[in-house]
Amino acid sequence: MVKITSFTTRDVRFPTSLDKTGSDAMNAAGDYSAAYCIIYTDSEYAGHGMTFTIGRGNEIVASAIELLAPLVVGKDLDELTADWGKTWRYLVSDSQLRWIGPEKGVIHLALGAVVNALWDLWAKTLQKPVWRIVADMTPEEFVRCIDFRYITDAITPEEAIALLKEVEGGKQERIKEAEQSQAVPAYTTSAGWLGYSEDKLKALLKDSVAQGYKHFKLKVGANVEEDRRRLAIAREAIGYDKGNILMVDANQVWSVPEAIEWMQQLAEFKPWFIEEPTSPDDILGHAAIKKALENTPHGPIGVATGEMCQNRVVFKQLLQAGALTVLQADACRVGGVNEVLAILLLARKFGVPIVPHSGGVGLPEYTQHLSTIDYVVVSGKKSVLEYVDHLHEHFVHPSSVKDGYYVTPLEPGYSVEMKPESMDQFAFPGEEGKSWWRTEEAKTILEGPRIV
Ligand SMILES: [Mg+2]
């Protein structure tokens, strides 16, 4: 029996704004950050969870973690994991904290960190990676992890069990494939950030092609002429007929009619989908964009969104409205593993592939588990998963890609345990003599003009 005794939070920020890593049409310069939660126990095990943000405001999420984590202190892990659906409902039902959500925004980002820390802890005590815990569940056990409130009009627990049973036949084979790192094909955004020069774009694309990548994503939406130029460079590098797939991402900059017009001007470059064309809350707007782009003179352009979708309810409606070609749930923005499992089931029900959001520190570490779960247990079909090759060196078990596939994590846990020295080095505002944020170099960010 493992009892939770205490917790700590950390505010960790990496100064990625210095080189424009992560820059797009909406986010000029982010400092990739983690609002971090460590859950301690009366055993040798500690659970590590984090939520990804891009800098300012990370301390608000860390404060919200401090309000939520006491809900699990003093509890037995066995008790919390015996009926996960009930535990999850308990964690979203503090009525005073619920008022500042409910189940969305900062409080939900914080819940993601706490719930994911619990899964990490559970996985360590079971000596399994998180994906394997779920792969070893029966359909009934899987479904018991989920709080079905608000989604039973789209999928009931009974229906979910039936869907999972349909693909159970090939599960052992797929587990073997996962163990051989053949479950999750990777794609890269490393070349595509908007702040990069055309030369850097060219060089990075060439590099990615040489590494065996087949999917490439570029940021768009700042200037249509520039977008056309960058997409032409990209197509020159990856070709039209070599099986390489191009995707574009606008990070919510457009209104609905603008999204349609802009994408019609990019249609000749044949993108598979436009990601986040408009507000993540605009369900009918996404549906309208998808419908309008179904028949361009150059073929269809799909619609993808999810990295800023608040919860399973929004995903349910996007699916019900036929608004999605691809669903991109985030591992932290929704309330952790359990809510993602609900979203995977919804996607399966509506026949939409999932490509979880991975553009951020720690996200590939998380999403490699989620995509593996989707392939092995839920959809039985391979999809692709974004791999951004930044900042992995700060993790004890960093995610990696080999021969175009994610290397399946086999170590116990949820893979986001950060090295203690990295946490100290990038703690914000940090300690004098320890933290980068106390150095001369940091003054460029701290005292320079604020890049909004
Ligand atoms: Mg995106």
C-alpha cells in the first residue's frame, strides 16, 4: 500500500524565445515552460506530472496545482486507482475551484498536471510504462477510468466496451509491435516555425527528409505571399509525388471567412489539413471551414484542431458537427490521462484519427504513451505523432525517434520526470547562483521590450 504524503510544485521555464523556437502566427516568442507537480509518498516512489505553458502565467498554473494537489494528500494510491472515474469526478468537484473553470482554463491545466502525476506514480509502483497499464486493462477496466458525464449522448459506457472489444483480437500483436517501436510514426515541425529564415527552413527540411520523415508541418497565417513562398520551398524540398505529406498550422489567427479565403490561396501546395484555422471554441466555424475546403480545384484540405480545446465536451461537439479531419488533443490541457481516454473513444466512435498535440516541452514524452494506447487498444490503426526535437535532454527518460517511428517508452512511469539539475537551472524566478534566470543573459528577456 502506497500513501500520498505531500507534494511540491515547480515553475520551470526554458528561454526558447531567444531563438524563436515555437514561433507562429499567434505566438511570437514563447519560453517553453512546465508548471510541475511532484507527489511524494511513504514509499520509494514519487509521481511526476507537468502542464505545458509558454512562459508568462506559468506561476498561475503552479498556484492552481497548489490548490488541487491537497485533494490527494493522505489518500492511498490503491483507493484512488481502484475506481478512476470516481476519483476524477472527485478531483473536478471542489465547488469553489469548479467556479473558476469548470473543467477548463487554468484550473484544468493544473488538474492535468496532478492527474498525470498520479498516473506516473501508479505506473512506477506497477513497474510499467503508462501505455502498458492501459494495454493490460480489460475493456471494462478501461471504461471505468472515464467520467462519462456530459458525453453519453455521443457514447455510452456499454457502447465503448463494445468498440474496444471489436479491436481486442489483434491487441497482443499490436503490443509486440509497440515493444519493437513500430506503433507510432513521427512527423516533424522542427523546420516549420514562422520566425526561422528561408535558408534555415531549407536546411532543416533537407535534414528532415534525410532522417526519413514523411510528414512535415509549417506555420502559416502571418502573410499570404510569404506563406506561398515558404510552402513552395517546402514542396521543392519534399516533392509532390514522393509520398511526403505537408500540413499547415495557423494557430487561430483567422476569422472563419478569412480562413477559407487564405487557404484557397494555399490549396495548390496540397496540404493534408489546416490546423487551428480559427478560435478553438468555434465548433460551427470549424465545420463551415471544413465544408468550404472540401472541394478546392486542387483537391480537399482537411481541418484539424485540439491543442487548445478545453475538454471532452468541445471535442464531442466538434465530432458531432463533422468539423474534424484529424483530432489533436493535448495531454495537459484536458484533465490528464483519464479525459484523454474519453476523447480517444469519441474519436474512434466518429472514425476520426488522432494526432495528439506535441509541440512543447514534455509533450512528446506524454503523447508517445497516448498514441500507443490509441493504436494498441482503441483504434487499432496507426496514425502519426508530432516530434519536436527540443529540450529532451532535461528528462530522465527522453522521448526519441528512430527510423521514422517513436521509440516506445518501456521504463516505468509517464516519462516526464525532469532531471533535478534542469529544474534548478531553469527555475523561475530561481535562486541566485543556480538559475539561468538570475544571469546577465536573462536580462534580454526580463528587461528587454516585451514580445507579445
Ligand atoms: Mg499547432
